[in-house]
Amino acid sequence: MVRAALSLVLIASTLAAPALAEPRARDNPLVTSSVLSAREPLDACGGRDLLDAVVPDGPFLEACKFHDACYRSASLDQGVCDADFLHDMREACDTRYPVPDRAGKNAACQVAAYTYYRAVNSRFGSMLYPGGMTDGQIGRTVQTVSAGLGGTPHLQACADVRNASNRKLRYFLALHDAKGQWVATAPGMTSLTLQPGEVRELCVGTGVSWFRSAENIGAAYALTLKADDPSTLNPFGDLIDVDRVDCTLASGACLRVGR
């Protein structure tokens, strides 16, 4: 029963885990040399002081040491450091608990590895990444105007959002009317989380408002990309404007505003 339960948890965590490219970034000799030169004697899974006792090293000590040094060296961005960290931990599980002889312990180890990965590939990890930048970029934009309830025309503007920083960040896309007044924000109560270099589409529009439509926002509108700066642990986030485009409603054409 326990083995079956562990297998289900392992399958779920594996499906949620990112795909790991081969070879690892750390397999580059120049990268490895740079990272190893940044090692410090007290590197470990829990770091130092109290956390060293709370977070056990287990079979992951060498993986944790390399990950600490990877962050410190800034040779790789946070997402790549974290992906290599997960790869190293999974290898450690397979080495310590080979399958099929010790399948149950291997499954538990794999779950622990993914738990450690999620702990660092997070807003907390982004805060700890030295020299972390907070940046983002609006790419291709697409505008549509369609009739909603009662025939009221509503604007929807979709934009490709790119994480242009070196750490994992959360993003929001805000729509403002021709007078600069806020109209709506996407994705609403949540946020779009992107790894460094990752691109996803966000859409925002007047359809979520009872009072705004494509008729009353004016002849132009603005799309502002906001990033949650992880430099503090403010639970409500610290949003920074990182990019903006001004668009013409008649044509849907958008131009980037200088920052």
C-alpha cells in the first residue's frame, strides 16, 4: 500500500516537473569551472545555521553544493541552475536507491528531490539569486473587438510576454484607456509565472467590466507589463512597470514606449 501511494505521488510530481534537456548546462567544462570556483566550505542543502538542521542533506549534498555555487557564480540564470539541480538530485536517487531493487525508496527520494526543487524554483529562490534582475518585455500584440452581451463592443488585447531577466518572475498585464485610467489587469487574481527567457501570451480586455467597452476607452489605449519584484517578501507583491506599448484602437498597431 505504501509503495503504491509513493508511486502515485511520484507520477504526479514527475508530470509536473519541467523537461530536462540533455546534456545539462553544467556539463560544459567552462561553466563547471566557473561554478566550482564559487564554492564555499559551508554550502549544503539547508545553507547555514538553523536551516542546515531543518533541511537534511540526505543523498543530495553534492547537488546542493553545486546549486549554491551556481547561484553565487551567476554563470547560469536561476532557471538553468534549478533545472540542473533537479537533474543532479534525480541521479543521486538512482545511484543511492537503484531500481528495481529499492524501488520504494527511490520513489520517496524522487518526491523529495522535486520538493527541494520547488522550494528553490520559487519567489523565495528568486529573492536569494544574487544579482537578480527584474525585467520583462512585451512582444507581438493582437487586438480583437467583438460584441458582448447586449451587443456592446468589447476590446481584447493579447500580447506575448517574455521574461527578459535572469530569474523566475511573476507578471501581470494592465490595460489603460486613452486618458491613462486603469481598465483591467490579467490574469486577474493570479499571475503569469515565467522562467528566464520563457514566453507566454497574456490577454486583457474590457469584457470583465460592467462600465468599460471598446466604445468608451477612447481612440487609443496602453498595455503595461508589470513584474513582481521578489527583493522583499511582501505577500501582496511589489509590482514594477517593466515595459509598455501604446496602441491605436482603429488599427490595432502598437508602439513601444521608451523606458
